[in-house]
Amino acid sequence: MQELQNLHQTIVDETVAEAPAPEQTTKPKAKRGFALLDKDTLKSISKTGGKAAQASQRAHRFNSEEAARAGKLSGIARKNIARLKREQMEPQEAYKALA
């Protein structure tokens, strides 16, 4: 019995010794797309895109009134979701109750 255990341990040790380390089997992640660009180039591209969006009137800037209204609606929604969780409604029922 002892010989069998020794043989098993020898096989396990050899298998572990032959197995590559985990860090050797994974490749490092290659940078792609915007990650390849340096910070100055990326900033330049972003700036150009922002200006183009403003010029074509596709961008929107919140004024203080709109921001306040959005914050108020967010707070109302958060309170409703908390109330529905307290009442332990099913998600589908909760969405119907909010609608």
C-alpha cells in the first residue's frame, strides 16, 4: 500500500513540475483603438468631436433649471424604487406600478 502511495505522489509531483505556470499561459492584453494613442492626441480628437457636436447642435448643455429638475426626478424615482423594494413587489409589478 505504501508503494502505491509513493508511486501516486511521484506521478503527481512530475505532473505539477511539467505544467506551465499560469502567468506563462496567458498573453498580455494588447492595446487597441484609442488606448494606443498618447494623451495629447486623444485630447485633440475629443476636443474636435466636442466642437463638432456643438456646431451641429447635437450636443446639449444643461442649465441650472434643467439640472435641478433632473435631480428632483432622480430623487423621486429612487424613493419609489425603495418603497417598492420595501413592499417586496416582483420586478414586473414594480415597473407597472411606476408607469
